[in-house]
Amino acid sequence: MYCRGCNGFCTLRCMKDDNSENIDGIIPLCSFFGCPMILTLEFDLSKALLDKIYNDFEDEEHLNWSSLSTGSLAATGVTDGQGVYQLGYRNAAGLIELVYIGKTDAKAGLLTRLTRHARKVSQRLNINQSNVFFKAIRVYVFTPLDLEQQLIARYKGAGQPPTWNTSGFGSNDPGRERDTTGVKDNHFDALFPINTGLTVTLPFPVRTLVTVRDVLSSLKSQLSYLIRFEMAAKGSKTPHPDLLAATVSFTTLTDSVENILLALKPSLTNPALGQPWQITHFPGYIIVYKESKTYRHGVLL
């Protein structure tokens, strides 16, 4: 018998010398004679990378917690790029405990994602931004690997479950269906509701009529939490005609989010939005819709 070639796998198909019918099966001849061209390497890249990242996160001598604030992010030299990161929260005992694990890709890099988290925390009640910290590791190539879930599982196994990963901290717009559902007591929005007393400044001239749509759009651009308002039709990106037609003016441009929203409601001196428009404040976001509806976890402004 002779070797037809291993095709790169060190597994050789053998045939009879007389070129008659093939011998059934695959015979690994290199196990008998050795393959001078191919070496076999078995290496668990996923586990090796996971072990390296886990150990680096735990090596406080070389990777310490840094404050999650815009100024601190700039000072630490964090740049955009794909990688993994952790958020820590200083508990009542003064210890920083792991609460969140996340990953980024090239489109939304580490700096962008951490800045977004910093803004979110800064506009919440019951939490001091100075008590929130981060660690980050830039990883150049890990697209095929789900490092985020593997790290979460590793820390859960070590008795350190990152609680914010299961609390809705990283969620975006929950959508209309979620408006009618409840918020669990351990949900991030229930623990740290949005701060509608936050002061913002509108970019309009004083005592000049502007549309309600423009006011809502300005608030959306300045806030980390969601303000969702009704569109002309389902799936449309055009606001409802009432939001484009209704106008309002302000005697002062710097005020709390809540007072600005209240100014959009009808009054004797300012018609703005008529009935049945309502503004509903949820623990984690605000909606403005043409409806007359009561929500389980929503409060009318």
C-alpha cells in the first residue's frame, strides 16, 4: 500500500498498489511511520484567553479600580477599541464589589461605552457617581468568543455574581410592550430611578414659540435616560402631527427636566398639548403619548 497524501490532517487515505477498489476506511499511516510535513497542535484558545483576562482583572497590583467619571476616563487614557470591562460599586462597608461585566466592539469602543455608563449613573437617584468604578482591558481579537458571558459565568462560579448584569442596567429602550409590565424590586431602575430634578438648559431664545417636538428632542439629546414620544405611525420616524403643531415658550431656559415637561401640558396661559395627551414618568424613562391610560409603574406628570 502507498500514501495518497494527508491533506493537511495527518490522516492518510490508502489504496491498493494495483489501483483496484479503495480499502474501506481511513488509515492514519502517520501513526505508524510519522508525518514529516505536519505537526498537530491542540490549543484551547478560548480558555487561555479567558484565563488571562480573568487573572489580569484580579491582579490589583497592575490593574486597579478607577473612578467612573468623564474626567477620570480622560485621565486614565482610555480610548475607543474593542475589549472587556468591569464596573464596581462601593458598598456600605466601603469595599468595591463587582456589579457589571461588559464587552465592546470596534463600533462602540471602550471609551464610548464607559462614557455612556458614566452619564447614566450621574443622572440617577440613590447613587453617588463617586462610588462607581471601572476596570478595562483592551483585547484586539476576540470576535468569535463570547467573553462577556464566559466571564460572567466564571465570576458566578467564584461566588461573585455581577448583579447589574441581570438587573436591566445595560438595557436600551424596552419598547411599548414593556410599558405595561411591572418592574421588579431588584431592577436597576427600581433601585436607582431617573432624576427628573436634573437641571438642563434649552437652546432656544427666551419667550419665543417653539414646537413641543423641538423641546422633547432637546431633552433627549441632553439626557442619558429615555424620553420616548409618539410618532405619526407605527414604524415611522416622523413625530405625531400634534407634536409639530403644538408650541410653547419659556421665560427661563434653565430649569429642571420635570418643570420643562410640565410646561408642555395645557394650562390657562399655555395651551401646548391638549387632551388626551399625557406624560408618564416610569422609574427608568418617560413617555409622551396621545392616550388616557393608567400604568402599573408609571406616574402621570
